[in-house]
Amino acid sequence: MNYRSEKVFKTPFTGEYWQLAINELKYVKVIILVSILISMSIGLEYLGKLIPIEFLTRKVFFSFLPIALSSMLFGPVAALVFGFIADILGFLVISPGTFFPGYTLSAMLGAFIYSIFLYRTRITVLKIFLAKLTVNVFVNSILGSLWLHIMLYNPEIENSKTFIVYLTGGFLKNMILLPFEVVLLVIMFKRIIPISKSFNLISDDVSNEIKLI
């Protein structure tokens, strides 16, 4: 008998879906695995700062992989907790700058979006693409540019960058990286889904094969 419900949904807009998502955090096994994935996310972010990879003057990180995985496995409620804790701990452990709560909100929203597309549903390339596209446009590009503008814009400095400047660069970077990030997510899920089934982390109704649509 599985320790969690086997049910999958065609849409997240049902009461039962959200009740199951809330119940995820009642299981010790889930809390332990979420903690491990948070550690992986912080580790990948630290590695990205230690060995920086830059694209269009902005750093590229791979911490989205454990975030998306946790969101797919444990749902939107756990995703919000994941994003909050990962951002706070990441700031305390590796960030030398000033704390800004906007980035905490972005971390929570990003994890939440992945879960809405991927939790308790049939995983497809289209859903992975739409999840990453939404995160890249809304969270990374729009909100990320807004936070930079709030933190760094100074009207008294002649060449101080505006929101539009940040948005243009951020959007271009995120759109160019999008197909590569989607490929990484597809590869990860193809490897992880069979393993997750063997540990009763996801339903057997979720196919090992990730179809296009």
C-alpha cells in the first residue's frame, strides 16, 4: 500500500488536489526528501557563484533542476515552503549582499508554477515547456528585472539602468536559454520518474515515457 494517494489529475482546480497537496507535508519521508533537494538547490547556486557562468552579463544557475523536481513530486504547498526556505538559507549561507524579500517571493512563485504544471499529472514535453516558459517570462524576466530596478536604479545617476533595460536583457537571456533548460528538465524527469515510482513517490499512472503532448 502506498503511503500517499495514487491519484492523478487533469487539472489542479479541484478541492481534492489541494487537500492532497497540503497532506504532503504530513509525511516524514517527504520532509526529508524536500530538505535534501533544498540542499542540492543551494549547493548548485553556490557552485554557480563559485564557478560563474555568465550569459548576456547575467549569471546562469542550474538550481532550477531540484526546484522543479521537488515541485513535481510533492506539489504546490511543499513548493512554496521549498522556495521560501531555499531562498532564506541560500542568502544566509552564500549571499554577501543585502537581503531583498522580492527574491524570496520569486523563489516561491517559481516553485509554485512548476508544481501547478507537473504535480500529480501526466508529464509531457509541452507541460515542461509551458512551466519553464512561465517561470522564465514572469518570474525571471519581469519580476527579476523589477527587483533589480528597485534595488539599483538611481535617478541622480545619468546612466543608471531602468526597468526596461533590465527587462530587455533578462527576457533575451531567458528566451535563449529556454530550450536548453527544457531539454535538461526532460532528461532529468525521464531518469527520475521510474526511480520515483520504485520508491512510491509518484503514481504508477504517470508514464515513464515523456510524450510531446
